[in-house]
Amino acid sequence: MAGTAGVPGTSGMPARADYDYPFRIDAGSGQAGQTGYPNHVDQMLRQLLLTDPGERTCLPTFGCGLRQLLFAPQSDALTASVTLQVQQAVAQWLSDQVTLNNVQVTAGAGSDPSLGLDEGEVLITISYTVVDTLTPSLLTLKVS
């Protein structure tokens, strides 16, 4: 396999695996559940976005605080605030794992009916690249 040296999962090099989130015990092995690295990064992003600052005792500034904004009037200012909060949280907590390519926010009020968003819901689509593997990925998260 020419040209694959150093790429995880090729040339006899095992693919990277990390703990699964939410944490679980694998029934077959009795060990902590594991998942592939790209899936682990996706789980870390979801965890960051859905955690409110102050929710974690040992990391009081960890999180994005998106749920607090859902009670704000849905407007261009809301989508701009959500975009900025996502960018800042990822830059602070996950910049060594992902590079943000784009953050798109759609608020429920007046959005495309095919998205199925209700008043007070926000759809966040994040395009990012996993730093270790240079793999482009997409995360879509509905916050309500």
C-alpha cells in the first residue's frame, strides 16, 4: 500500500479509538465502551454545545450555553449570537481536535418549513475538519 504510511488504520498501524460518550460498559468485554476517533470528536462537540457553563463542577467555564438563548426573540441577532458562541467555545475547548470551516444557524421562526423547526428551536450545522486525520466532517444539531 504505497502512500498510506502514517495514516491510522493502514500499514499495520491500529486505528485510534477513544472512550464512548455517554460512558458505558461494553457487555461483551466488560471494559469501558470505545468508539472510533472521528465519532469521539463528534461526541465531544455535542457535549460542548449542549453543556451550560457552570454545569460541570470541576470545569465551571466549560460549555456553550446555547439553551439560554432559546428564550431570546428569534432574529438575525440570535443567529449571530449562537454562531459567535459556537465559534468561541470550539476555539477555547476543542481547537486542538477540530478546525472550524463553517457554522450555520437557522432559527425556527420563519425558517424553511421542510426543516421541521418549531418556534424556539435552533438548527446548528457545523462543518469542521478533524485535526489528527484531516478528515472533513459535518455535525447537525437541533437545540430545543
